[in-house]
Amino acid sequence: MGLFERYLSVWVALGILAGVLLGNLFPPIFQWIASLEYASVNFVVAVLIWVMIYPMMVQIDFSAIKDVGKKPKGIVLTLIVNWLIKPFTMAGLGWLFFTVFFASWVDPQSANEYIAGMILLGVAPCTAMVFVWSQLTKGDPNYTLVQVSINDVIMIFAFAPLTALLLGVTDIIVPWQTLLLSVVLYVLLPLMAGVLTRRVLEAHRSDHNHDRIHDFLAVLKPFSIMGLIATVVLLFGFQAETIIDKPLIIGLIAIPLLIQTYGIFALTYGAAKWLKLPHNVAAPAGFIGTSNFFELAVAVAISVFGLHSGAALATVVGVLVEVPVMLSLVYFANRTRHWFPQ
């Protein structure tokens, strides 16, 4: 384990502090970077996420993908958690905290908007960052790709009706540009690049092919970690002024989001252990149900409730909470690898 990976939590913590500090000292720079987007997908963040995803895509072996269907338990578990449990627990926690526990601190309209933002996060399972978390826990790249791909297909059909059901709104319009652009940027393009890279490395078959791929990935690893840290700096820099101006509201929104995140991971990871799934399937299954497709959630919150709404703020808090929380779960998953059959 290299220097970057060994002290990853320290670098991320410094990245959070740097993002908040720089975002408040140089807001025009971060506003300009934030403006480089299309369909709520920021291209600078997209490039950094792409850098993080690409190494895992190089590991994907298409000849082995057909074997994923022989181990359906992990896929079934992911689908049950993502579509039958997570959206409803998120809605329930949002209602409990903002209409009961925090009712005296938040006005009813704002409370409803915060709940709506949480619901949007709950209905949008992760597409991009799950590849990063899976890679950090040595997850099966073939299995993770299939899990993400199936969830993306279901999301195309289920996102709008499920969101409408939980929000009680009948005119939910799916931002297709955001959804499709994200899938292309975070799945198709890095996958194609990974496949081409793998073919080049295997062009001359020999006993050393595996070593060549391994050595290539070892070279990429520091860049992947640096991409993660740079992403953290940008995400916190984009919202630095909000973090300083509204710390109480951000803290209130973060509490149910943290409970939801750790709770869903515990449920999925525990079920995976009960099902005796191998660790390289169990960990990604927990991550894909725990993390969120925040670009989609933010886009819908803005289009339905407005740019400066409580719903949009709640989805942004989801973005801020996700990276440090997911890193803590990566650490936990790596420490509990011995719980699972290898």
C-alpha cells in the first residue's frame, strides 16, 4: 500500500479544509469552474471522476462477464435494496427528522423541501463513484460493472414514477440529458477506454501479460487517488460559502443522511454476509446501495423546486457527506474482509 492510499483519510480531510478555505478566499475561480457544465454535469468533476474510474475499467475481462450470471445473489440483493428499501427508508427518515425532531427549528415549507431533496437522493442509486469505492476494496470489476449497468437500465424506467410516488407530485420530468450524459461519461467511455487499453496490453500474449496489466495499474493508482482528492476540493469549494453561511441547516440535513447511509450499508453488508457472498461482491453491493447519483438528484431538485430551494440544498449536502462517509465504509469493508469467503 502506497503513501497516498495509506493516508487517504488524511488527504481527504485536508482536501475538505482546502476546498472550504479556497472557496471562500477565491469564490470567482470556483464559480467559473462550476459554470463549466452541461445538463448539471460539471465537466471538470467529470474528468476527475473519469480518472478514478478508468483503472477499474482496465481490469474488466469481458470473457469473464458471462460468469456473473452464475452468481445472481449479489445482483438480486443490490436490486432489492436499491429499489424496494432505500427510497422508502430515506423518505421515512426525512419525514421523521424534519416533521418531528427538527420541527421547532425549521419552518414547514423548508422542511418539506429538505425531505424532497433527501427523497431524490434515495431514488438515484450511484452510477460513477461506486467504481471508485469498489476498486479501493478490491471488488470484482466484472460484477460491479454488471450491477451498475442493470441499475442504470432500471433507473431509466423506475426513477420518474418512484419519485412521483414519494414526492406526491405527478409532473416529474426526468432530465434525460443528465441521465444519459452521465451514463456515457461514467460508464461507456471509460469502459471503452479500458477495453482498448487491455487489448493493447494483451496484444502479444505471453506469461507476463498479467504483470503488464498489474504494472500499468500500479502506475495509474496515484493519479486515481489524486483525482479523488481534487474532486473533494472542488465539491467543497463549490459550496464553501453555503457551508459557512448555513452550518446549522447543513448539519440538520446531514444527520438523517448519515443514518440512512450507514444503515443501508449495514443492511446490505449484513445480508451479503448472511448470503455467504464473497467479499469482492459483498463490498460493491453495499456501496452501490449506499452512495447516490448526485448529478441526477441535483438536476431534478433544481428543475422541480428551483436553484435556491431547500430541496437543491439537501441534494448538495448529500454530495458533501458522501465522499468522507463512503471512505469510512471503505475502511470498514477492508478491515472486515475476513468475515467473508474469498
